[in-house]
Amino acid sequence: MAGHYRSIWNFNVRMGRHRVKLKVVVLIWLLLFFGAWVIYLSYAGPDVCKGELAKDYICDNYSKGIIAGSLCPELCQLQKITLDGCLSKDASYQVYEGTLKKPPKRKRNMDEELYIKQDLNPRDIRFSKPASGTSMEDFRIMLSAYLKTHLGEGKYDIIQSRILDIADVNNDGKVSLPEARSMWALLQEKEFLMMMVLGNSDYIPKLLGFCGNMYIMEGVYSYRLFGTEFPSIIDYLLPGMVSRYFKRKMAPPWSDKAHIVVGLLEFVEEILDGPMGNLYMCNVNELGIGYTGHSDVKVLKVEGILTEQAVQTSLQERACTVSADCTLGENCRSFCDSSTGRCSGEIVQPNLQRVCHMLRDYLLDNSPYEIRAQLRVLLDKCEGLEKTSTNMQMDHSLVLNNLKSLLWKQVSHLKKFSKAAKGS
């Protein structure tokens, strides 16, 4: 009997030691996590964030009459725009959260949150084009040639008119040299160029104005689908499972996630066979998608979206031996034509397939039990979509509409339930 109790005691001692070891391991990881975070904030930030330099550079050129912009007075003279939280990862490309201060005349006249971007490199030739003496017609020709080079062959009258309207800051029907130089500098950024292509889409941050090559958009609530992004040093230190666990815990509630996904599905629908033809999300992933405080999706890295013409031209120029050689960005793939040794240029999978693959775990995690099986079936069908199938358009439309319908019904049901619970 004594031996029995002794063995139980020894077992408990061993288990206690294991628990102590586990706690020590967890404590060490937590210390590493917070230590890395502190190091990142203390040392990485100052080298990358150059808000004052960015603002001084713009305002100096504005004061000299070299550049213009609809928000230059608010930025440089009235000091209404401030550059607050730094989101930059590269010192040459500045990204900031900002604020547009408004006079407190009314209770609802709240300061507006901003999302600000500017390229600081190369600074010495930033505002040299177009040259002095360039006429309005010459500038139109420059724009037309630039759009064809970067977007492929096509009709760009609507886009060109949009660009000229935005460039005409004082609304006099003409584009002055400072206005033209500012717009030309902005168009060198792929993101800004694609913003002009997408126009007034509700699914990208709204352009509020610009000053030189600094463009200012509406702010968003979260710049990541999961609500957070760890610095690369922390992602490196944390085990993959731990990192995914924290991100999932920090993600918004399922009803909000469903609302966000419906918006993204509507964006996929919007860029399918629009005025510019098909647009492809070749280099858009979950790290380039955010949302507002009302769970409205905002695609942030629109530079990863390409026109069909641009995708085909880029791929058809590639030599290949296998289809794996025919990948553009993360998502756009075509077949390798063995007879020519060149990529065919025809995209294999539609945007919807890539979006479903990207959002599968995001949607299924914590999804309501009563729709989980149906949601999984729809996502399986979605991930199986291919542009080469005979009924591709019908399959695409059915999957898209069924997904949107299922998610909207569930979101509406949860909202009604929540209101009823609050009222009782």
C-alpha cells in the first residue's frame, strides 16, 4: 500500500516538474515576444519613419511654386494635416496614419482620420517632368503614351479625363506646370495609377487629395484582415502555430468577417469585365486588405492589380519549360506552350478562386455551426474554379452569388438576434 502511494506521489512530482518546465518555456517566449517588440519600436521606427523630412520636402517645393495640390494649403500653410502613426517599412516609401483637423464649430465636426503615402526616392529628379514650355496637348500625349506602356493597349479616355480633372486643382479648365509635375510624379507610383483605373470604387480608400507626390486618402480602422500584423522579427521568433493563434484571436467577430468578405466578393465582381476589361489580383494577399470601423472592406495594395492586357503581354514574353515558369506575382498563372517554349498568357484561375483560397480559414474559423458544412462545400467549389472549364462563366456566377447570399443571410440573422438581445 505504501508502495502504491509512493508511486502516485512520484507521478505527481514528475507531472509538477513538467508543468513548471512548460510554464518556463511559455514565460521565455513571452519575454522574447515583448523584448522583440520593444526593440522593433525603439530602433526600427526612427530609421524608417521620416515624417518631418517628407513634409518639409513637399512644403519646400510648394513654397517655391514647383508643385501644387488640392491639400497643399492644409498641409503646409494651415497646418491642419498631421502625420501621426508611422506604417512605413522602407525609408524611401513613407506610409502614415494622419489627421485632418477641423474647426470645432459643431459637435459632429470631428477630426478626419487619414491614410497618407509618399515616395521619397529618387528625390533629385522628382518634379522635373514635364519640362517647362510643355503645352496642354503635349501633356495629353505624354499621359496617353504612359498609360499604354503600363496598362497595355486599350482605350483610356475615361482614365485620362479623370487624371486631368484631379490635376486641375484650381478648376480653371487647364493644367498648370506645377499641377502637371505633381500629377506626373504621382503616376509613377503603381498604386496611384491603379487608383485612377479603379476610379470611385467603394472598395478602395477614397482619394481625398494630394500635394506634390504625397497622396492623402481616407483612413481605415484596420490595415490587416486579422486586425494585426506582427513585425517580421516577432514572426521569426514565434512558432508558426503560436503566431497564427494570436492572429486568429485578434481577428474581428465572425459576423464582421463575413461582412468584410462579402465586400471583397463584390470587389471581385466589380473588376470582372469592367470598362477596362478584366483586372487581375496578381499580387494581392491578406496583408494588403483592411476594413473600416463598419466592416467595409478596403483593398489597400492596389498596385498588385493588373489589367488583362498587361498580364498577357508580360507572360507571353517569358520563355518556359514547365507551367510553373508562367507565374506573375503570387496569383496569376498561365500554361507553358511546349511547342513554342513560351507562356500562353491565358490566365488559368479567376480572381474568385484565389480569393476563396486566401479567405478559407478566415471564414471557417468560428463560423456558425448551422452553415459551416454548406460554407465548406461552397468554398471547395470556389477553389476548384478554372477559366479553362467549358461552363466557367456560369459556375463562377453561381458560386459567387451563392456565397454572397449565404453570408448576407447569416449576417442579417445575427444582427437581428443581437438587436433583439439588447432590447430584452
